[in-house]
Amino acid sequence: MNKKTFTTFLILVAFATVGFAQGKWNGESSRAFIYNFKESASINKKSKFKSASTLMQSVSSTGKEGFLPQPSSGFAKVSIEPNTGAWFGYLGKEDNIKLRAIASSSNPTQTTLGAVSKFSLYGIESSAVSSFFFTLDINAFAKDGMIVIPFGNSPANAADNSNTFNDAKQMSIWWDNPNLFGAIKLDIYDGFSIAYNYRKQRMGKADNEAPQFVELKAPTPFIKGKSHNVELYCNNSTINQAYVRDDKAYNVEPQTYNWWVNGQRVEIEKGNYSFPSSNETEVDSSINSISINTSGNSNPSPNSLEIDISNVSSHYIK
């Protein structure tokens, strides 16, 4: 086996170890990006990255390790706005390390963004045809709160704290967000079901036609106290693209995405699985960034919403 073949083999093996990440884009030049918390957890296992009276941020990149492990490309960052009571920590052992995020207690309004705790991967090696995979565990006893998962493009020349992927703030729920391709919002209430929403594109120039979240009415795939394997397949190119999952091909039209939860493809409406881009980033720009934000949790007590993040990877056509 020559060096090139062996390298390709290692990438494919690494990609296959993420058990639920079965979808692979068609294309001979497709590549995988793998990110896990094992190395940093061995260093920071007993420490926490905590809220304080000032903004708290830790960024990691190739050659620079912070609270998070170094990514093979781009940046990884945790951010907590002041006085939120939020924190990040590690749990698990060996190859089953998870990043725990304790939600901020701040609530957003139409004029004020909720202060958040945020985990971000941005500027990673990618392309306009990209997928993200991750596992999200949500605890059972929180009775309110919000989890927002935006994905899109962070420009290579973007200054730190200049966009929704590299800053510490919640993305705007009601107004435009430059560099966004799409976003998912999960609303926590009493009971076990979680309301889930997708972001709709701007419909006109008026304020009431700005991008907004729309709740999906189908039975929710998100349940409190459960683990959720999430898959996102994004096509920001100008032509149809396809991925193969469990030996079956799925088409993704330009400026749309598919997403799956625990092996079930999510419908925007009956029989329709094509979610439109929110059109807040340039066509053909790389889908190279994703973040997971938490806020608005105060019941049954502040900071009672806990989420665990693991099995993070992506796949893209170079």
C-alpha cells in the first residue's frame, strides 16, 4: 500500500468511526474533517471554563491549544458572556469524551440578544458542498431555554469577534445575520418534547419580512433526556449535488440542505426534505463554520439546561 493510498485509507477509517455519519458526498476528491475532545480532556478534564464578570473566551487553532483541542484547520472557540452563570467542562473517558455546556440564564428579546454560552468551529477546511455531523445530548430536567445552531461561512479575513461564528453573542433571531447559510433553533419547555425550528430567508425589504425562525409541526425528533445524532448536508453551489447514505443516494438542490436526526430525515412539509438556505452568505462560499449556542434558561433554576456535544466531524467536496 503506497503512502497516498494509506493516507486515504486512514481518512476513511477515521470518518467511519463516527458511527452515525453515514452520508458521503459523491465525488472523487471528497474529504473528511474529524474533531474530538480526547486530547484536551486529558489536560483539562478536571477544570471548567466558567462565566465571570467579564467576557470569557478561549480560542484554539493549529499550533495553539486553549481549553479546546487544536483543530486540523481553522479555529475552535468557547465563549461565555459576562455574569451568565454558564460554563464548559469535559466528561466521559477514553474515546467517549464529551464537551458539556451549561446554558446561560439570559433571555433574548426583539431588541436585546440573549447573552450566551457558545461552542464554535469556524474557518475549517471546507467547500460550498459540505456536511456537519455531531451528537447532541440534552438533559431531562430543564423547563426552559434555547439552543441555536447556525452554520455558514466565516471569511478567511474575518477579524476575531466580527461574526456570529467567532464572537460571543447570540445570532440575531429576528434580523439579518451576514455569512449565515442556515440555522436550527430548539426551544425547551416543560415536558419531554422539544420544539424545533428552521430559519426562513428574507421575503422582502420590510422589517416584518426579515429572516425568521419557523416552527416545524411534524412530530419532533428531539426529546429531553435523549441523545441525538445530527447530520446536516449543505449545498451552497449552483448545481445539484448528491450524497450516499446507507447505499441510497439523496439529491440536494442548490441553496438547500437536508438534515437528519437519529437516522430519520427531517421534513419541512410532508414529502419535502429540502430546507432553503436563509441566503445570508454568498453563493459558492464555503460552508466552513458551525456553532452551538445556549441561552434563556432559568427554570427550574438558572443554568439547569445542560447539553453534551460529541462526535463532531464534517465531509466536503474539495
